[in-house]
Amino acid sequence: MNTIAPSDSLSSSSISTINYRLPQIEQLLQHPDLADYVRLLSRPVVTNTLRQLFTSIRQHPDFKTQGVNDLDVMTLVLDSCRQLYRRRQQRVINATGIAVHTNLGRSPINEQIWDSVKAVNTGYNNLELKLSDGKRGDRNGLLSTLIQSWIGAEDCVVVNNNAASVYLVLHALAAGKEVIVSRGEQIQIGGGFRIPDILALSGCKLVEVGTTNITTSDDYINAITDNTAMVLMVHQSNFSMQGFTESPDIQDVAERLPEHVSLVIDQGSGLSSEQYAQSEVSLPRYLQMGVDLVCFSGDKIIGGPQAGIIAGCSKLCQQLAKNPMMRTFRPGRIVLSLLEQLLVQKLNRDPAAIGVAQQALDRAKVSQALAQQWALRWKAYAQAVPLMMQVGGGAIPSETYPCYGLKLTLPGNAQLHLDALRELPIPIIGYVNSNQLLLNVATLLDSDHAVFIAQLDDYIQSYTNTEVK
Ligand SMILES: *Cc1c(COP(=O)(O)O)cnc(C)c1O
């Protein structure tokens, strides 16, 4: 198994002795079991951790009278290092059934795409240099051209994340003016991103129209004054409203808006086709309806790096690009080069560029065979069960998709096993439902399969003392 995490195994040759002095930290750092942690955490960080640990041992009332067992000290040392290492960013296996999972880094970037931008990032590049005349250029590179081919937008601006997109659009195009927003869209998206707050911070005046469940075209049109700069529509990303609801005909709003009012949609997910979600409107369709700007995340459905993409009317994009706040929101070349590479491959219909959401939806269809095959491997301890998966990350909130997963039945409490799977060298993140430990197979990446099986082989064997074949 390819693990980078230390095993925490104590060398069996150690003989336990009671000491009244703690070991020298410098000497301890030579211990082979600590070498891995020095590599993973750095020598100064490990040294400081050991110092703090030893201070607390020395202050313990029993220390002076009873001393400490040196094996206990080593266990505490390794445990402190391990706790620290667990806070470091590391690979995990997503068996949650939520493809774009905010807690798990949203979109994994395809390995081949990642490798393709290595040279452009590990050397100097032409980020802001026009190779044609040697003068200073902008950092958009080929992105506008690619976005144009992809969703039919005239132009685009890329910022660090989609929350920044919304802020920049409001601040650059509507500061000091009125922005009309439906009462049904006065929402909070994820942690601390509330539409009314963002509006206030960007210096715009919020004009609320409609009701929570119903907003019509007339509601928007009737609210327009000379001081209105924008109609902002926000995708209800983390919930869906059902029952007696009505949303405006967007094309109708677009056609009836006067020249001085722009129509902006915070679409969020980056959905570019309605293939998997008939209830949703894709980016190209919004633009066809006459929406001036759409904004969305780079790391939700499209499967790229974290970024906010604002696409549409060229004149408005240029205004955004010229705004002084752009300087605070502009991404670096890592993000821009990854987006370029992703879009080139997307346009060429390369499977590497389909994004994790679509991948998971495709995998859902073959997840039954996989789950059944693995269930056979772990016989009495695993069962293939039908589950549901979601795209997640605020994309397509109204849809769940059938798929398969594993139900593990191991001696003891399901929650304890769930916690223990997070302790594996490459943590497996599952979930518990009605006291059942579930591992959704649809959100595993192909590259996870081998290590998923190997770790579960070991884990199940350790809990059942049966040979797993
Ligand atoms: C996800 C989302 C955001 C926030 O995007 P980040 O990239 O997380 O900043 C804003 N609006 C909508 C509609 C979203 O779905």
C-alpha cells in the first residue's frame, strides 16, 4: 500500500523502564519512528511539540514521585505528532455520496490536467507578457476565447472564487445604486455568504421584490427607477423550493429591462448542460435568454481549480477588469493555467475534463457491480445496498441519483467504525444512517479503488480475525 503516513509502530526491541528524567529531545529526534514526522511536519515543529509535551509531563503531580515509563513517553510523543499531522492537508477517500463536497476540497483536479500545467508553473511564464510585441498584457490569456467557445459568452473575467465574483459585479457595476433581488433569493449560501450582506458591503442598495415563493417579471420591471443599476438573480444552491412557487420568465425580464439596468445571474455551479438536471438552467441557455452576465465557481461542476468566473457582455467584463478591486481578487497563474488546460480539453471532449460531478454520475451507473464484487470479498461483513448520491457544492440541489454502496456490519458501534476509518493512513470518509455504516461507491475515484480495498481488507481483518481473501 502506498502510504505516506507513519505507522506509529513501536519497535518491539524496546524494553520498558521507569525514568525520572525525560529523554533528550535531540536524541529522541533520531528515533526512527519520529523520522517520518520530522519529514512530514518539519524538525522545528516536532521539536516544539515535544517541548510542550515534556513540560506538561513534568508538571504532572505523579512525575516526581513515580517517574514515567519510557514506552509511555514514546506513545505520548507519537500521539502528539500524529494529532498534529492529522491537521495537515492530506488525501482522503470520499465515500460520502456527495461528489462536490465542500469539506473534502470540492473538485479533485484530474491528474493528467494537473501534470499538463507543471512546466508553465514551475518555470517563468508569460502571465502578463504579450509574446507578440513584448509589451505588458493582461492575465486572461486564452480564457475569454475558450469560454466563448464553451458557453457562448462574449468575454469573461476570472477571480479567486465565486463569492468574489458576486462582490465584484455588484461593486463595479452598481455601487451607490439600486439592485433588485427577489425575496425568495435573500439567501445564505454556505458559510457566512449572505446575499443581503454582500450587497450592503459592496455599497449597493437592496431593493426587495416578490415574496418568498413567488416573484414575477412584473415585480422586477415595476421596481425599476432611474437609479436602478442591476437585477440580480441568485441560484438557490443549497435548497430547493417545492409546491406553490413561481419564478419569472427570465427571457421576458431580459427583454423588458431598460438600457441602464443589467441582468446578472449568480448561477453558482457552472452547469453547462441540462443532461443530468432537467430542472436546472445551464449557462449557455441563460446567455441565450439575454442575461448580461452569469457567474459561477471553477471548482464545482466544471471540475477545475477554485475560481470565480464571470462571463457574458464584453463591455461589462471590461468594466469589471478595470475596477481597482480586481487587484485584490485576481488569481495567480496556477489557477489560470489549470482553467485554460481544463477548457481546452473540455472543448476537445476529452474524458479527463468532464469534472468530478459528471464522473460520479457516470460511476453511479456501474456502482452496483462494484459494490457487489466488494461485498463478496468481505462476505459476512459487507453488503451491497442501494443508496442515493448528490452532486453537492450547491449544484442541482433538487436532484438525488440512485447508486450503490457498501453497508459494513462489523462487531460494535457503527459510529466508532466510522471514526476509525478516518484514522486509516488514507482516511476513508463514509457516513452513518440509522446506525448503519455506509460507504458510497459512486463518489470513489478510480484511483482510490486499490487503496480503498487494501485498507478495508486490513481493517475488516483486524476487527474480525478472519482471513480476507
Ligand atoms: C457556491 C456558490 C457561491 C459561492 O461560490 P464560492 O466559489 O464558494 O465562493 C455563490 N453563489 C452560488 C449560487 C453558489 O452556488
